[in-house]
Amino acid sequence: MNPTGTISEILHHKGATVWSVSPDAMVFDAIQMMADKNIGALPVTEKGKLVGIISERDYTRKVALKGKSSKQTPVKEILSEQVLHVNPLHMIDDCMRLMTNHHVRHLPVLEGEKLLGVVSIGDLVNWIISAQNTTIHQLQTYIAGYPG
């Protein structure tokens, strides 16, 4: 594992499954899917094209705090349309910086207009920790003088 690897490495490790929701779906269904899949955000797609993203943060700020009904509010009313995204060749450390600077926790990964997946801040942190642990083990093995 390379701490300065690319997003494609994380996507390969996560697998190819990408969950998304339609802008016409009800917020309740989107939140239910997030709960079922144990994820914090869903890309919003229409005719195969990314049109936004909905997160737990969107739900709490735009539905729960405003007293709206999640069963009667369509996703299109609360989604974030200005979506930062990356491509599979983006470097992991660049994505960490992008997410930190823009206060986002999820980045859709696009190749052209094709949605390949979503990486979370947790995915990036876990990748970096794992890469650092591998490096530490390799250094300890080298210092101890036996092949790893």
C-alpha cells in the first residue's frame, strides 16, 4: 500500500458496487438506503449522470431541523448540486487536502461522466493508516536484519 497512491487503488480495494438514488426518490428512502448500506452519503443520478449528492448532513440540516417530512420530501429538494468530484488517478493525499479544505466527507469518483464510486474521508484515513503500518513493519524487518 502506497500512502501517496491513487483513488483507483482505494476503489479496487472497496469493490465495484456503487449505490445511488434518483432525484425523485423520497428522502426517507435515501436515508433508509444509507442506513442499510452503512454509508453516509449517496450520489444522486439521473439517466446515469451525476446530478448531486445527498448526505446525512443534508438530511439533518435541510429536513430534520426544518421540520419537513422525510417521507414527503423528494431528494431533489435537499441534494447538494455543487459536487466536488475526483477521477481515479487523483492522488490520495490531494483528495485528503481537497476534502479538508472544502469541509466535505465524500467525493464521487468520475471517469468522464461515468460514476465509478464514492470515497469517504474514512476510506482515505484507513488507507493511509494501513500504508503507514506496512511501512513501519518493513522498516522494523529491515532493521532487525531478516527478510520480510
